[in-house]
Amino acid sequence: MSNVSSARAIAARVLLRVEQDGSFAAAALSSALEGDKNVSPQDRGLATELVYGVLRVRLGLLAELEHLLHRGSPAKLDPLARTHLLLGLYQFLFLDRVPAFAATNEAVTLVTEGRGARLGGFVNALLRRALRELEAGKPKAVARVAWASTPEWLRQALVRSLGKPGARAFCIDTLQVPPTTVAVLDPTGRDAWLETHRPLLPTAVLEASGWSPHGVTVTGSAKLAELPGFGETFYVQEEGSQVLALALEVKPGERVLDVCAGRGQKTSLLAHALGPSGELVATDLHAAKLAELASRFEALGLSEPTCAAVDWSRGSGTVVGPFDAILVDAPCTGIGTLRRRPDLLLRREPTDLERLPELQRAILTHASRLLAPGGRLVYAVCSVLDEEGPNVVDAVLAADPSLQATRCARLLPAQHGTDGYFFAVLVKTS
């Protein structure tokens, strides 16, 4: 079986699980890849790109498919046939390295094996017609699919936040497959880490990242979890996520609070900057995540912070201030991470832009009350939308004159190479 066939079969199974069972793409893909020990590195890479690629532009691909069906409904197609049609259209438009005839033949073979020759012939005819129609105007088709793949409510929100050119650029940027980024816990050892690990990953390109002194980008096939020191001296963390933690500018000896610590990626960087002389408090709504945080700190050799499960939408719980520095990485739509988590679009709704900003304002308000005079607070979301970023900060500043914003920034994939984020640095003046 060819690389394309193996990768297509895996991708189709994963996409069907996401569509029919509501599975998370990352978990379904990991399970499929780990369940087949004969999967080559090339197959792993291609299957991953196919899964996330189709999910990124699924709505646009469905619109193209509806056109090919002469306004027929793709929803009425056999699920396996529909999945392979979407995979074929994606490869025609976005994967030049896969010959169109190979993509077509493999789709037909897999559908024929699964559903019979008649449906295989239907898929063959439709994909060949698609190839004829799309080949002449491919650049326009790519832009059309990218824009159409964004729900109308999100398109409007992106235009409000980034302007129409910026919104269209963001949608196209989400089609790019981002590199993996790791965080080397001790930034002074990053160069030595690169020198040691490059020979261990001959099929990947490792480079020091430009925005975080901890960061290393990994492009290409690499099983990072099998490398020595994984989870002990380095771990996977997107570069923009690292930047958010570093924006707090923690100093040794300070008292620091991580409000929405989760499993502790950013908390780990805060702990390293703080050193042994300060005090770190980590909270989260979910106690199970804090248990994972504790395990992470143990593996990294960091002193475990004081942990507490807190619902910050209601108050500060048992946490007592004041703190010199507070990180509020608030729950959000996650729109800035679409290139890594395209299945988010299957779970987000217009009402999220009403519900989540209210939650974000409550969390930020309660956390800011624990900030010491002269202290710093970083409010951050992995979203580029005004509703979750500047508007939330403006509302909290208007209600509390003792707070001032000294810095606001939006990270964008095209400009910074990171996922999309907004963060603001607030200080308490009195």
C-alpha cells in the first residue's frame, strides 16, 4: 500500500470519528496513529496534515462539493464517500506535492473497498470533474474556500476586530500547518539543547524561536516524547503561549498568582523565573488539572506551588492577596488557535461571544482586587477578537480607576509566526 493510501485511510477514519462521534481531532488522530505501529513517519505527517487541513476548511470544501453536485446536498451522501471527496478536494487545492491522479485513484480505491464499485465510480467522476473546474482558477478557489470555511458570525467578528483585509488574511493564515514549538525550561541552555537534539531528529529542522528565549521550533517529522529529557528539561508549548507568561516579567522573590493555571505550562515558566525565594500560587476551576500540574512540576524539578481550586467567576475563594504579579489566562473561544485546533469551529457558536466576555470580565475583576499597589497583571486570551480582548480590558478599567494599561498587544500568525493572542499588561497605581 502506498504512503498516500495508508495516510488517506487513517485520515478518513479520524474525520469520520470527529464528524459522527464528536471526537476531538487530536485525541482521535493520536489513537489512530498509535494503534498502527507500522505507520511510517511519512504517513504520520501526511495523515496529520490531511486531518487538520480538511477540518480547517471543511465548510468551504462542502460549498465546493455542493456546487459540483449541482446544488445537491453533501449531507445526503454516504459519509465515507463524502469524507473521501473532501479529502480529494483538499489535496487538489492545498497539497501540490500529492499528484491529483494519485489522490483520485486512492479515494476511488478506498471507497470501492468500503462501499462497492458503484459508489467508487461516482467518487471517481466527481473528483475528475472537480479537478477540471478547479485547476484553472486555483488561487481564487483557495481564497474562496478559506473565507467560506469561516462561519458568518465569526467573519463579522474578525472584520470588526482586524478590518476586512486583516480578517481575510487571518482566515488564509489558519490554513498553514504550524511548526511544533517546545519550551526549554532553562533558556541559558537552549543552544546546548539544540546542539544535542539536532542529531537525534534527522528528519526535522530545529531552530531557536524568535520571540521566546525558551522556544525551539520543530518543523518536520519528530517523535518528541521519545527524546531524552522530554517533560524534564523541555516540553511542547506553543511560542505565543510562552510569550504570555514572559510578559508578566516575574522577578525572583516576588509573590505571584497564576489564576487559570490549567496543567501548568505557563506556570512552569513563571516558577523558573521566580526561583526558590518567591511564592507561587496556582489556581484553576478544575482540581484534576492542578493534579497534573503538580506531576509536571515534579518531573521538571520545580518546587510545587500552592494550589487551590477556585471559581474566579464568583470570587477569589481561599486565595489571599496581595500579589506582586498576576497572570490571568482567561477561558475564551480559542479562535487564535484554529490552525492547530480546527475542530473548534464545530463547537463554537455566536452566543459564545456573549457568554465568554461576561465570564472574562468577572475573572479579571476578582483577580485584579488581589494585586498589590505597583503590582502587574497580565490579562491574556488565545483569541484575536475585540469582544474577548480590548473590550474586556476597557470595561474593567472603566470600573476600577486604580488600574491602568501600560501595554496591549495582539499576536497574529502572519506577523509573528505564533498562534493568535491578545494580551494587556495592567498595573495598580494605588
